[in-house]
Amino acid sequence: MEKIKMKTPLVEMDGDEMTRILWRMIKEKLIEPFVELKTEYYDLGLLHRNETKDQVTVDAANATKKYGVAVKCATITPNKQRMEEYPELTEMWKSPNGTIRAIMDGTVFRAPILIDSIRPAVRNWKKPITLARHAYGDVYRCVEMHTDVAGEATLTFKGDDGSEKTLLVQRVEGGAVWQGAHNKDSSIRSFAKSCFQYAIDTKQSLWFSTKDTISKVYDGRFKEIFEEEFENYKAEFEKLGLEYFYTLIDDAVARVIRSEGGFIWACKNYDGDVMSDMVSTAFGSLAMMTSVLVSPDGNYEYEAAHGTVTRHYYKYLKGEETSTNPMATIFAWTGALRKRGEMDGIEELQIFADKLENACFKTLADGYMTKDLTLLAEEGFEVRAVNSGEFLDIIADNLIKTL
Ligand code: NAP
Ligand code: MG
């Protein structure tokens, strides 16, 4: 069989620990035998980030802006414990995902991979629910204080043009807590654009929810910017038969639970933090969660939603067998290859991505699964637990049969 040719390289961001091991296996077993893989490789492994003083992360993000599509392996975000584990680290480098997101100015969309043998906790969910979380500001960039005497707090804005606005927050007679939060029109607008763009890309309707009945100015501004931006996408939505609708967050929660899924739910930063955990848990497993960062100007970075699976890596290092689930990482590759195929007009690449995903579904439907999934499978469904390598080999066999 002749290998599928690519035009533009994919930006490939390698990562850490168990996912780095899976990364190599996925490429060797599922991609390189079939595709003449063209990538621009960036090693985002922790030690290489350290050697380059994290420049490699910045370069990888800029390459994504240049080429339009990237695929990323999970990476370690160093903390105090990691500084002890890796004494050669010269700094507690920031989260690569945070750095990339800031450079691409993007929004992260997370969606579960659904299979018949694992039913969502919510009975009527039949299609994936994609959660889009605004990743800037609000309580995540606020200032807070506690005071313990009577008094009052005011909120003052000083414009560079000399203008000034002051509001009384509250007068209190005793101890109190205070919080000053903000968001930026530009960030909300990028968020809105990414959401509308991704809805069109994936042909799914978009729901957006805040609490603008209570927060008339702050949340009201989110609603207003989304409405303004929607004007630019309306025609395309109509053409595709998609819907954009805004509703209050509490109403959205009720509707989401009663829905059958198959739409994108855009949330403010805090709501998105909480709701994405609720939605992903109800769908089953973090190991089956895909994630894509979409920039407002239409660049894409695909990854798995889970981390580097450290516990399994240490077992692997000891030579023990591991049954780590590679599904989300495989789907990061298929997402990226399909998007590359779309952008470059290479149909075979898009078909290959579909076939590889189908080979994964066939493998799972036949009962072959990694251990994390065997525990979740519905009663009566016959499962055969396999290790990561065996799982990939069976997928490869199934793939070859369809090519
Ligand atoms: P994690 O790597 O997601 O793993 C937590 C646990 O979830 C694992 O120990 C495992 O449970 C289960 N799990 C996750 N993915 C799995 C898979 N593919 N197959 C089977 N089981 C899976 O989270 P963490 O241990 O909190 O974080 C480890 C490192 O990842 C940290 O250094 C963190 O900075 C990094 N991280 C990176 C990203 C990213 O790059 N996007 C995201 C999150 C975390 P059992 O142990 O019970 O088997
Ligand atoms: Mg959270």
C-alpha cells in the first residue's frame, strides 16, 4: 500500500512520562506505516523545556500560528514536588498549556469519546456534549481581601485619559470579605469567535450561558459581545441549520441534563471549570476525553484532556506491565490529521483519520479495552483487558482490514 502524502507539516509537540511512551507507540503502530508523516517536531518534555528556558514552548505555539494545526502530548507542569524530583530544573516553568493558550489566544473545547459499552450516568445523553470554557479572568484573576473593622469599600477605575469612575461596593459594620474581578472585551470577543468558529467546524449548535439577570453589567457584557459577534456567523449558522442560543446558567444546567447531547456549551471561566468536571465525570472517564484549543483566527491544537499518567509511568519504569488508555491521544492525532487534510484538501488523510477512529471503536466494541475501561463497562458486556501495546496492535489489525 502506498503511504498517504502530506503537504504542510503538522506541529508535533512531544511531552512527558507515560503519554510520551504512548506517543511513540501510536506513531509507530498506527500512523507511520500508513502516512508519510510530515511534522515539525518540538520536544516539550520537561527537561528540554528546561534546557531551552521554555523557549521551545513559545516556538511550538508560534509554529501552530504559522501552520494552523498542532498535536500535543500531555506535559508535566512543574510544582514543588517536581522540583525535587528533577533537581536539574532551573525554574518552576509555567504550564505549557497556559503559555500556548496565551500565545494562540484560544479557547479549549473538550468532548468525550462515546462507546456503547459505557453508558453516560445521565440516561438520555446519546451524543457528546462539548464544553467550551473561557480561560481568562473573573475569579481566576481577581484581588481579594478580608477586613475586620466597620467601614466601606469603593471600586475606582482611573482611565489613562484622566477620567475616573467610582462606585460604593458596600458599607459594613464588622468583618467582611471583598473581591475585585475583571474581564476584557478583547478576551470575551476572542472567546465568542472561537466558539462560533468551532460550532461551524463541527456542525453543532452553540449554547451560551451566564447569570446576566443578577450581574447585569458584567455578565451582560458577555451576552452583548456574543450577540454582536454572532452577526458575523449568522448566515453560516443558518446555512448549516445550526442554532445559537443564550440562556441563564441555571436554565442551561436543567436543559443540558434533559438533552440528548450533540451541542457545544460555552461557559464563563468558573462555570466552565465546574461544569466540565461534571460533564466529563458523567460521561465516564478522563481517559476518553478529547481536547482542542481553537484560536479566534482558526488555528487548532489537539490533545488529550488527561495528564501524563505518572503512576503508570513509574510502574513502566520498573518493567511492570501497564494498561494505560491511549484513546484520547489517538484522537488528538486523528483530529489533527483530519484538520490538516481539510485545510490542504487531502481527502485520503481525512478518510484515514475516520478509519483509524473506526478501528478504535471496533476494537472496543469487540471487548478489547485497557483496564480503566473494563471497570466501567456495562454489566453483561464481555470485556478482555489488554495492555497498551496489545490494544494498539489490535487497533492496527482492524485498521489494516479497512484500508
Ligand atoms: P493524570 O495524568 O490525568 O492521571 C490521573 C489518574 O487518572 C491516573 O493515575 C489514572 O488513574 C487515571 N488516568 C488518566 N489518564 C489515563 C489514561 N490515559 N489511562 C488510564 N488511566 C488514566 O493526572 P495527574 O496524575 O494529576 O497528573 C500527572 C501530570 O500530568 C502532572 O505533572 C500534571 O502537571 C500533568 N498534566 C498535564 C496535562 C496536559 O498536559 N494537558 C493535563 C493534566 C495534568 P489510576 O492511577 O487510578 O490508574
Ligand atoms: Mg477544575
